[in-house]
Amino acid sequence: MGATPMRPARVVVLGGGFSGLYATLTLLKELAGSDLAEVTLVDRRNYFTFTPLLPEVAAGTLGPSHVCYPFRSLSKKGRLHFIQGEVREFDLDEHVIGIENLAIPYDYLVVALGSTPYFFGNQELESHGLTLTSVADALAIRNHVIRLFERAVVERDPIRRRQLLTIVVVGAGPSGVEIVAELHHLIRSTLLAYYPVDASEVRMLLVDGEDRILPHFARELTDAGRTQLVERGIDVKLMTRVTGAGAQHVELNAGREIIPTRTLIWTGGTVPSPVLARLPAKRTGRGTVLVDECLRLPDHPEVYVIGDGSHVMDRRHERPYPPVAPVAIRQGVRAAANIVNALEGRGGEPFEFDFTGNLVGLGGGMALVNFLGITFHGRLGWWVYRMAYLQRLVGAKNKALLVLTLGLNALFDRDISCET
Ligand SMILES: Cc1cc2nc3c(=O)[nH]c(=O)nc-3n(C[C@H](O)[C@H](O)[C@H](O)COP(=O)(O)OP(=O)(O)OC[C@H]3O[C@@H](n4cnc5c(N)ncnc54)[C@H](O)[C@@H]3O)c2cc1C
């Protein structure tokens, strides 16, 4: 009797965001032409979302076709199985994942389920806050803002009109700064040209509890960014806590100030995807999962946890790596390379990452850029920002569309039709 042929190892990647996508791409590349393993990707959506450009989708400069990339387009290139579904359970002893009514067995598991908005337990903020984590969120914000202008032009009462035209963004990290700047640009460059609304009635606020915007950026850039926002007329309220909200207002500093508004955009905090609480593993107080230096669970070295949901110490700087896309991408690549190492009988290598810089778009052809310690802002920053995202965007068609759309945007106003 001949020996039973070895079956390929089953590698399952949960979550196709930045970390899961790059883990999958690396596995497909490294395992091309080999029978060592088959790769399955699972996500609740059937496409990858390029989140850094969501503020531009919310502002109508870009659309879903620029930022979404279907996972099935990857499977033409390699041996990838894709399952659309909600991850619900982990049985690490039996090596099985529960996805809706399916049980998926694995030999190696990559958990890359990202994060979700966190409202610090405040039900009012959760009920009334608009979030910005998906294309659906971005389109909802865009429709909401255009609808406010439709209502404002027929509103006779000046107090109610001002309330309609007041937008509060909470959180002065990159997504909060980008969304307030992009919406400001949408309003100033397009909506005020088409809607008979007095510009002085429009009010935009950016609120944060810290004493500076963009706390992870170089001081020079955060100062330049704040100056830009203030010069545009955006009210930047620092050292200010948002403590409540209703359908018609936002409450600051436990009621010391009430802002009449119908719009609260929440970018004030995130926590790991709630399903990670079901993963039997040690975690931090924030809920991020503790992994070893090779990104594995110490008690289950066949399980890797990466991206925003993991807690990885940067031992050289004695602090955890931050939850940002470049870290997620490199963790995806490292986890995949370590799985290939294990399949080929080699040991794992530790995750290490050096930041080359960071970028934030400010709308209207302006951006803040720190590249290898050199800082740019204004128009030069915008070109560097555009080139960087053009290079990073997933999919040749998405890149071509981005270039075409930027050209068209220079010639024509953006679309202001909106769903009711
Ligand atoms: C609006 C916005 C702007 C941002 N801008 C920047 C920026 O400019 N620069 C930067 O570095 N970072 C930015 N970030 C942060 C960056 O997007 C994250 O750090 C990065 O996406 C983390 O990657 P991840 O793989 O951990 O998670 P994600 O990219 O969030 O991916 C998680 C994936 O898991 C899936 N998923 C989650 N739970 C389940 C479940 N239970 N079942 C099935 N599927 C599930 C989701 O659908 C998603 O595809 C931004 C984030 C947002 C929201």
C-alpha cells in the first residue's frame, strides 16, 4: 500500500481589512505553485475598504468604486477561497471557527478583525453619533449633509436654520481632522455655490479632550494643521469633552455648553471588534489581544492576532504599536511569512516596524505630511499625500479611476444629488 498523500494545511484568515488582506496577499504570493497550504479568507463584506480615503467619499470627491476592492478579484490570482459571513465563535482546542451556520476547520489561523467605534458607554452619543468606518457610513454622512442644506433653504426660522447648518465632529485624530476638513471643503466649494444659504450661518466644530490635534504627529505639523483649520473658520475646541447628545443638540463639558445641532460625527475612540471578546486569550483593559513577538497567542502558536485588535509591544521604544494602517499591513505580511516559515519547518521571526512617516489630508488641495522626519504641509504636502495613496490603493482599476476622477474634479463640481 502506498503512503497516504499529505493534505495541504488549512490557513484561515478572519477579516480582510488592511492586516488580513496583506496576510492573504503574502500567503498567496509565497505559496504560489506549492501544495503546502490552501488559504481561506472570511469577511462580513465581500470587498476590502481603503479606509484612509473614506473622508473623501463622505465629502463626495470620491465614490465607493475608488475605495472598494472585491476579494474575489484576488482569487483569480491564486488559490484563495473566500467566505462571506460573520465570525461568531472560536474553538481553539478543536481548531474550528464558527461563521454563522458554518464550522470552518483550520491548521493555522490569522485573526484580523479590526476595531469598532467606542462611545465610552455613553448611550446618547451612541444613539445620535454618525460613525465613519465603512463606505455605507461615508455615504450616509454625505447624504445627511446635503439633506441638511435642502432643509435649511426652506427653513424660515434663523435659529433652526443655524442648528441645521452646524456640524460637530468629535475626535481630533486623523479621521476626525480629515472629515471636518473635507466636509468644510464640500460646503465652501460646492454647496454654498448652489444653495442660497448665508455662509455666516454655517458652523463647524472639531472637539477633542486633548490639548492638541493629531497627537501622534510632529508638533510642527499639528500646529500647522490647527492653524489651517482655524483660518478656514472651523472652531477647534480642545480640552473639551463631549458628554451627551440628543436629536437637536450636543452637550459639552457636562452641560457647561450646549451646541444646537442635528449632526454629531463620532471619531472619538475605538475598541477591538466585539467578537474578539470570545477569543480565549489574555487581553489588555482596552480589549486588545496580547500576542508574543511573532504575533502568536502564547498558548496557541498556530493562532496569529494582528492589526487593530492586537497588542504588540515595540520593545525598542517601550510602547505598543499604534492602531494604524501601516502597522496593520506589516503585521499581515509578518504573520503570513511566519506561517510559511512554520510550514517549511523554520522558526518564526519577531515583528518589528519603523515608521517612515504619516499623512493627513485637509481637503482643498492641502495635506500634512511627515516623511522620514521631513515635514511638508500645504500644496506640496497634498501632492506627496496623493502620490502615497495612489501607490497604496489596492487594484489597478481603482488607481486609474482615482487619477481620472481627480482630473474631472478639477474641471467639474462634485455631484450633489442625495438619497432621501
Ligand atoms: C475613516 C478612517 C480613516 C482612517 N485613516 C487612516 C489613515 O489615514 N492612516 C492610517 O494609518 N490609518 C487610518 N485609519 C485606521 C486604519 O484604517 C486601521 O488602523 C486599519 O484598518 C486596521 O486594520 P485591521 O486589519 O486591523 O482592521 P480593518 O481594516 O478594520 O479590517 C477588519 C476587517 O474585519 C472584518 N470584520 C470585523 N468583524 C468581523 C466579524 N465579526 N465577522 C466577519 N468580518 C468581520 C471587517 O469587515 C473588516 O474588513 C483610518 C480608519 C478610519 C475608519
